[in-house]
Amino acid sequence: MNKLKITGKELRQLGYPEGPVISITMNLMQKHYKYESKENALAILRTVLQAPSDFVSDAVLAPVAQQLLPPPPKETAGMAVSLNQTGIGFNVFGSAYIEEGAMAQMYTAAKLPVSVAGALMPDAHQGYGLPIGGVLATKNAVIPYGVGVDIGCRMCLSIFDIDPKELTNREHYFVREINEATLFGSGAQFQKAENHAVMDHEAFQHLPFLKELHGRAWKQLGSSGSGNHFVEFGIVEIPAHDEVLQVPPGLYLGLLSHSGSRALGAAIATHYTKIAISKRRLPQDAKNLAWLNLDEEEGQEYWLAMNLAGDYASACHHIIHAKIARQLGRKPVKMVENHHNFAWKELLEGQELVVHRKGATPAGRDVLGIIPGSMTAAGFIVKGKGSAAAVNSASHGAGRKMSRSRALQSITDADLKKELSKHGVKLISAGLDEAPFAYKDIEVVMKSQQTLVDVIGKFTPKIVKMAGDKIKKWQEKE
């Protein structure tokens, strides 16, 4: 078998920047992936480039990820801040299925001087700063990496009064509608920009930093991104009447999407994290939890920019759903949606706090939300119970049990093809790192949060599209 050889030219074509990362990546791939196919190796490197924060703790790929992350500012300015000796107490849901890295990150966050309350959701796994699935309430402070890079990442479900058997009878039609409604990929842009009121948001004019991002944001409006983002058709089952959902019991056709604020959110997160780190010098293991006070100019700027990114993410979903609704010739009987990767001002025990939900669903009393499974596992329409123990939160999905690099190395096309066939799912495109095997069992996750939400509906995916063309290629060979 020929040994793998990755060239600098190939890395640059992927989008890797000039600098030490090129030689570091070439040497690392030659050492650790020398018997990997070039196609799989480039797929791994593409995934690292799209989400370097997912690989900062990877046993092999961490050096590459560190080079791709924005460099921290020099720690010559700002105030040195010590962590508290003991952290605030926080509840953990589904602790048996949460990795040590996520627990360690949550314990660190609990020791911040601004922390007041917290919780860890059953889908939690290690992230960057606050763990994914981490909920943290702070006093008068917002943590950019407590919100995350993909600000306002969102679930959106349109429920149509259409017989779901149509998904089988007219599969090619629904595949075409997904393909024509949006674009996937980290750099994807439309040639003709959509019109939406969000592009007139005051923040674009008030903050010079955002004004420079306006043009690209407009071209990406209505696109879907990469990684675990998706658009899919499926079967919605409403078992009984619910006073909040207000959808009669029965089977419906559903359109479910998951994506965030694209390059706009990432730029905001990077910009204000640098400022936060420069203003508050925390110990090394906590530096990515640096915060901005809401009574200082930078904190007010970030809050404005974060809310813009949330509105932008919402607009992206609404554009996709409106396009498809027009083609279907129907208005949805109900739309259910929710943010995660966001911060809200909420009253907890009589005081206003900033509640960060990084990969966690708002679950205040009677608040509706969507918790998806995987490309073959059902997702759920839920209604929050307002659990103070969980800071009014729930999981945002099943959660990863396998890193992206491990998934790419251990899951084969044949494995995925068999699983898709077993569940009757048409996969238009995706990467193997998003295969169902890489995720926790959504049924176990839901059992771990029975005190947090009531399940009032079910969504079973049938036609799925994500970023990546690998699956599309092998389907065309059939």
C-alpha cells in the first residue's frame, strides 16, 4: 500500500492559511495517517479546518487545531483574575454518559467569580471554554465562549398538513426542494442575495467591526453551514392535543433545519473573545472563559452583536422554510423553533442573571423546543417544565459520543449505508463524521431529562442533507 502524501498545495486548496500550520499538518498526517487513503485524510483535514475548536483536545490533531484557532492576545494588559477556591454547586443530568473533559470544564466554569448557578445537560461533551451542553448563569457578565462560536445556532420545524407518505411517493421532488432551498459548506455564498429586514439591523451601522461583515453576511443569508447542520424532511407525529402546541393529533409532513449565524457569528465570537481575554487574565485552564461586564462598552457591544447574530440565524431558517413552503403551496400549520449557543437575561430567584446555554435548549415552563436525534434517530418536540435545578434548560440533541476524527477513522461507507437502509432514510449528502454511530442514544438522553421537559411530539427523519458530498458520490455509483 502506498504511503499517504499530503502536499502544501492541497492544504492551501482546502483553505489552510499560509504559515507553520502547513508543515505541521503535513508532518502529522505523514506520521499518524500514513496508511489512510488520501480521500479520507483530506476529509479529516477539511473537518478540522471547519471546526478547529472540536479538536483542541484530540490526541493526534490538537497541534493542527491550535494553529487554526485565533491567537490569544498578549497577556501584558488587563486585570489578573483568580478563580474561587470552591465553585458554585451545579446539577448534572445523565452523568453516567458524560465524558470527564466536559465535567472538568464545567467545574472550572463554576469557579469563576461571576458564576451564580449552572447545570450540565445529558448530551454534554467537551468543547472550547464552556462545555457543549453547559449552562451557566452569571451576574452582570457575558462570556463570549460561554455562548460559543456559532452564535444563535437554531432548530426550526415547520409542520405541514400533508400526508407524509408523499415523502416516499415523491422522493425525488423533496430531494430537489432541499437542494434548491439552501447551500451547505463553511464558505458557501449565494450569487444573488436574499432580502430580509435583519440586514438593516442597527448593529451593522453602530459598530464599524460589523459594518465590514455586512456584505458577506448578506451573501450567506439563507445558507446552512457545515458540521452537524442539516435540512431534512420527515414524519411528525402528534400523539395528543397539547394546549401550548395547538396542533391536532395525527401524522404530518415536517421540515426540520439546524444551523446558525455562519461567518458573522464566528467573527463576532473571535473578536470579542480576544477583547475579553485581554481585559481579564485568567489561569490557563480558564482563559477561554474570560468575560465582559455588561456595564462596560465592550460588553454592551458584544450583547448588541450577539443579538444581531441570533436574529440573523433565525432569518436564515425562515428564508429556507419560506422557499420550501412556497414550492409546497402550503403554509405550515405550526412552526416550532429555538436558539442554543446564546445568552439571555433571565430572573432566577428574584435576581436578573445572564444565562449562557452553549448547546442547551431553553426549557422554561411551557416553552416549546426541538431536540433532534441523528440522521436516522427520531427527534422530539418538547415543552419545558421550568426546572430550577437545570436553570430552565434541557439538552440540544443526542450529543457526540465519538470525536470527528475517530468517526472518520472507524466508520465505513458500508456501515452507514446499512444503517440508512435499516431506517429507510434517503441521505442526499453528509460526512462520515456525522454518521449515527458518532452520537449518543437519544432515547437514553431523553430519559435522563424527564424532569426537565415533556415530550409532546416526535419527528422521524426520512430525507436528509448535510455538508459534504462523500455520501452523494457512493449513492450515484449504485
